[in-house]
Amino acid sequence: MSTREAGSGARVTALVTRQDLEAREADTLAPYATLSRDHAGREHPEPESAGRTAFQKDRDRVLHTPAFRRLEAKTQVFLNFSQAASADHYRTRLTHTLEVQQVARSVAVNLGLNETLAEAVALAHDLGHPPFGHAGERLLDSLLAADGGFNHNTQARRIVTELERHSRHFPGLNLTRDTLDGLNKHHRDGLGQPSLEAQLVDAADALAYTAHDLDDGLRSGLLTPDQLMDLPLWQDLLARTGVNAPPLTSLDRRMLHRELLGWLITDLTEASARSIQDSGVQSAAQARAWPHRLITYSDPMRALLRDTGTFLRERLYRHWRVEMQVEQAQRTLHTLFHAYLNRPGMLPPQARVNAERHGLPRAICDQIAGMTDRYALETHAALTPPAATPSWPH
Ligand code: MG
């Protein structure tokens, strides 16, 4: 507990303990928030920290992993594996993750949810992405079709429970079940709803990529301001900002992105507050037992976002220049996978241990999925003979 020197008001000790932090949560968060003192435990029991809550520990463990640092050199949607300086401003998997974290924290504070749990889930939510984004994911899924397939959400959980090591005694990070459950995006198997904090991260993820893919699409020239005029969300956005487009300056584009983020965050916050209030839920357990998700957009915004998703799929994610990169990415990973399959001795020692435990295809998949775009391209180049110089006998 904080103490102050009598009379002077000067702080002499300010040791805030975990119990203080837990009490602060209980005093200040909404009744439907997930409190860290009520966390659902860890697979391997461990003592609580003196100065951090359980969710703070989870957040910090994720942040300090090599898997988190590698997000810096993984493609978000497209373009990042170009070595060109022009690619420097596009989102990477890391900056996307930080945008999701920021959105989730902002909304969590406004809704009285546990900001730290939301932050821990947000930081971990994309750890499972392989190199080259969804192009890499689809290829690994097809290569592993007979061995359980590949999915980035399942892989994120695999990374934090199996592949990352931070203890001699057990694999994984030993995160709380609350944080792990937040990573179970599509595989809930009758578990009810995720916590409101995990629902919030899902919404923040979609919010962030919708806004930044429009922005990166325009920046790259793959989307044009003319094309966007077909999009109801864009028309509303122009009306809100007073920007006349086209043409669109880079300052206009930034203003539109800023406005879009603010608009989406406000809609998500207000609509979620209404739905929580209308539901009458009074505890985290009641929120999880509710028949549908309570973190939601307004109906009009949901319709706008649905149209925007369709637009992005058709005009950006399947743009012919993106398709060229998808082809290059998939050829690269296909070659790597079969090279390791033919010669498992090329796998590093830990991957060979994994092969004994989980089978060779899964161990190769883990090895490749952990690579950055750069590392995958370099490894591929190292296995590919340089173009032969014809030398004719004479
Ligand atoms: Mg994401």
C-alpha cells in the first residue's frame, strides 16, 4: 500500500502490490469484467507475483517471446516481403498487432473491462501467422491436410502452450486459461462465449485491419480513390471529414484513416455498452453464458463493414499484383516443405525433437510457420542453385 510521509506530502514509499492492483480492479472495473484475482488458473500451478497481476504476467510473457519479435518481419496482408524501401510504411504483422492492442485497450477502458487481459490476448492473437500472411496459411493447410491441417489461431495456441519455452519444467508460457481461451477464436466447442475482453480483441482485430487495409491499399496504388467511391462506408467517411475525393492527397488519406478509426471505435464502444446494458448481465460468468456476443457494432455499421469486407476481398486481396506475390510465397514455402521432408537432417535440433513427438510433417510445419518472410526467402535462396552460366565445350 502506498504511504506518504506525514505532513510533507512527499512520497517515501510507493510499493504497489499485486493485492493493491487486484483491489483496484475490483473497485474500478465493471461487474461484467474479468478480474485478475478470479483468473481460471494455469496448467502448471505457480506462485502469484508480488507486484503484477496474473494478466500482467501473461502480457509480459507474450511480449518477451522470440515469436512476438518475429512478427516484425511477417506480412500482414501483402507487400511486406518486398525489400524495397517503398514497403517500409505498410503494416507488418507487428504493427497490426500493436494497432489491435491500442484499439482493444481504448475500448476496454471505456467499457470498464479488464484492459490488461485484453492487451495480453491482443498481443498474442496473431503469433500463429506463418510467413506471407494468409497465402502462407492456405499453403501450409493444404500440405498438412492429412495431418490435421494448419490454422493460425490454433498455431497461436500451440506456440504459447508448446513451442515457446521459458521454463526447464514445462513447455510453453504457462499463461492463464483466461488468456489462452481468448486465443480460441474459432474452436470453442460448446464453451459458451469468450470473455468480453476476448470478444473485444476479435472486434478490434477486424476494426484495425479494415481501416489499415484501406489505407495501405490506397498508399500502394492497388486501390484507387475512384474505386472507393462505390463503397457506402467511404462515401459516409468523405461526408464526415469534408474531404473531396478524388483526387486524394496523402494528408487526405491520413485524415480519412484517423476519422475512420475514431468512427469505428466510437460505434463499437457505444453499441457494446448498449448491448451489455440491455442484456442486464451482472458478472463475467453471465456475459460468457449469454447466447450471443455482447461486444458488437451497431446494425448500420455492421452492414457497412460487411460491404467493405467484400470490397477488400474482391479489389485488394485478389488484386493481380497481390496474386503474383501469393504465387511467389506459396512456391517458396512448398519448396521448403518438401526439402525438409526429403532431408529432415536440415531441421535444427529442437525441430527434430518436435518431429519425434509430433511427427515430421507437423514439425516441419512448425519450423516453417515460425519463419519470418525474410528468413523463408533466404532459406529458399540457400537451397536453390544459382542460375547456371552456360559454358559450351569448345
Ligand atoms: Mg489480427
